[in-house]
Amino acid sequence: MSSDNIAKPLSIIYTNCINKGIFPDKWKRANVIPIHKKDKKNIVKNYRPISLLPIFSKDFEKLIFTSLYSYLIGNNLISNKQSGFIKGDSTINQLLSITHMIQSAFDCDPPKEVRSIYLDISKAFDKVWHEGLIFKLQQNGIQGKMLQILSNFLSNRYQRTTLNGKTSSWSSIEAGVPQGSVLGPLLFLVYINDITDGLKSEVRIFADDTSLFVVVDDPINSFEILNHYLKLIEKWAHQWKMSFNPDITKPPIEILFSTKNVKPNHPPLFFNGILVNSVDEHKHIGLTLDKKLTFQSHVKEAIKKANRGIGVMKFMSKYVPRSTLETMYKAYVRSQLEYGDVIYHHPPLVGNHLSIYNLNELMTKVESVQYRAALVTTGAWKGTSKEKLYKELGWESLSQRRWQRRMTLFCKIINDQTPAYLKDCLHLKFHKDEPVPNFYPRTLNYKASFFPACVDSWNNDNIILPIMRTYDTFKLKASILGKKTQKKRNL
């Protein structure tokens, strides 16, 4: 059957649905597949329910989603504190904003502390109260046929669990938005959007992960601010029938970011009557944040995962060609090291940003992973020159790649191709063709962090000035520049 034969009747069906303000009942029956998230497989809460829906249902959802998303974003109705499910935003963008705030506090004279709280909504997508969601859609100006379709989309839904070829009986859905649907994530954003109302501190939301940050000028004052905000969130959750950290075995998490050897006393915080658990490190949207922001734990875990991939490469090297080993390296080894690398990267201690020498201890450990992978891929002996191996394979050093990825992201920030909150980290207004206002770091760690290091390269390095400063050309030219520098070194 040709696409034209399908398109015409679908167009008629979709048009009728829109004109009548309905979402067909047969499209609202979902087979739910439990997907394991983490920890023990014999515990139900360690699974995420994913709804498998009819293909025509999802196709129709896309039409509704496009219109609704354009309206909400175009009218600035979604909080700029929300990074989840937003086009052009990402976990890395949010983490970059958070780490820059903390590193800036550390660079003050004297250094300041940052107190942070991490909250998690229990079964967030499943707890959405339908009547409350419809009310919030109306409050955001959704009305007419669009409101009718969305109300109909939520009502009269059924699901059954499918596992190992077996299915349960159908059961009705009284609350929640289906995970696996197209509209579900956007409707969820609408539902939790007003959680930031009244919160004037640094608040970050990524889907259902909510985090609060206060730069500490006075421990008592910061305690009172956070305590007030936690009470507001408790009230919001009660009003809108949501549950944050309901299990005493999974309490809210607190990290006190500090470089002080002698820390002042910070009064304990409570949320929903449960003591907020103070820890030295916490994995937040994929990046392990430790109290001194050294990223040691994150990199150590990434290296551990990457080494598992190298073990597989060693085993497979007897049976597959070099090209397959290279593919395995990029998919299962290098990818483990590159999440968050623009954040944890530290430039060479001596020389320019493209040098593969004089790396600090942490970056040396990361680079050694690629060297071991290069030995496996080529079959070379241990002790073979790193430069010769990289030249033979056509690989840049990981330090070069991190610098290129940093500067590519920075170029996007300068050219307004990322959320505005990242450009706000630069503080001062400037035209994109002008030099970016410099930072004046007090400490070496702050100097090596993303924004001060990128601004320094952008304004001062001879390798940056000749490059046309637009994202479309910069990514390619930065990559070529890295390879040319490596080639010159090898001559």
C-alpha cells in the first residue's frame, strides 16, 4: 500500500477529530511494558512503565503537540527554570549553569558556600490529577477544540501489562499521563510548571527532578530561605496531589558545597517531616556532584565503565577487524567518558588548549583510557608512542576533543542557540561580534572552569580570532584545527 493511499484517509480522520474535538477511544488503549531502571529486578518500584500506543494515535498526537508546544513556548508560559523536554535544552546545559554558580561562589574572597537540596516526585507521570491538569490548561489560555481534544485524550483510557508474551486484563486509568505518548511529557510540564511560583532562589527543574540552591552569606538566613521554600513545595504538592520523596528510605538529599576546612554550623532541614539527608556527593541528572566540585567520583565511575568496554574489545579483537574495534571504542568506551566532559575538563597546566602534554592528574587518567583502547585496536605493544598511535588511527586526544566540544558549545551560547540562562552566566551585555567581557578569576580552578576558560580562548587565542564566529562554521573549523595541530606535532 502506497503512502498516498494511507495519507488521504488519515487526513480525513484527523480533520474530523479536530473539528469534533475528540480523541478516538480505540487510540487510548495501551500495552504497558515494564522497563528496568536500576537496582534489584525483583522490586516493582525499580521499573518504569512505558505505554505502547497505536501508531496512528501517536501520529495524531504529534499534530496536537506541535500546535500546543508552539503556543506555550511562544508565549513564554513554560518556566525558564525547566530544562526537561524543552527543545534546545539539555541536562548538560542545566548542569553547566549549576556548576558555574557553585564555582563562582568558591571564587569569592572569602570563598562562599552553596547549600543545595534535591527533590524527586514519586511516580510523577502516574500521579497527574486530570481535573487539575485541565484547570491549568485553561489558566494558560487553552480553550475551544484544543481543550476538548486534550480533555478527551485524558479520559476513558485503559491499559494492560505485557510481559514475556503474557498480558493482564484491561484496567482503567484514573490519573496520570501515559509514558511513551507524545503529549504526555508536555502535559506533565504544564502540570508542574507553577511549582516555581514564589521561589526566588536558584531553582532548577529537569522533568520531575527539582533542585534548590542558595549561595550562603549567612547560615541562618540561608536555612530560613530553604526552609520557607520547602514549605511552599510541600503546600504545592498537597494541593495538586503529588508526592515528593514519600519513602523514608529515600529522603530528600542535601549537599553543602564548600572549600572551607572549618565549616560554620548549618541548621538541619526537614521536608514532609523527614530529615533532609546530608551527603558528600550526589548524582544529579547523570553527573556526580561532590561537595568540593572536583568531579573525582564522576570521572572514576566513568573510567570504570569505559574499562569494561575495553575488556570486551580485548576479547573481540581476536575475531573482528580494526574498523569494528574502532566502532566499539566510540560506542562503548569513549561515550562513557564524554558525558559532562565540557564541565569537568581542565585545560593543560602549561601550553595552549590543544596540547596533549602537561595534563593534571584527573585528565591524565582519562587520557590513559583512550591510550589503552588504541593499543587494543592496533595490536601495538604497551609503551608505543601515543602520538604515533593517534596518528595511525586518526584520533584526536580526549583533551583536544573536550576543548573542541567546549568551544563549540560556547559558540552556540554566544550565537543565542542555547537557552538564555547560559548566556546570562556571562553577566554583561555585548554584541556577538565584540570581545566577550573577561572574567577575572581569583583561583586556578575557577580559571579552568567552562566560562572563564572559554572566554579566555575566545578573546585571546590566535587560533580563535581568525575563525568566523558562527556555530555553523565553528564546529567544523575547530575539529580541523585540532587535527592540523596534531599533524604538526607529529612531523
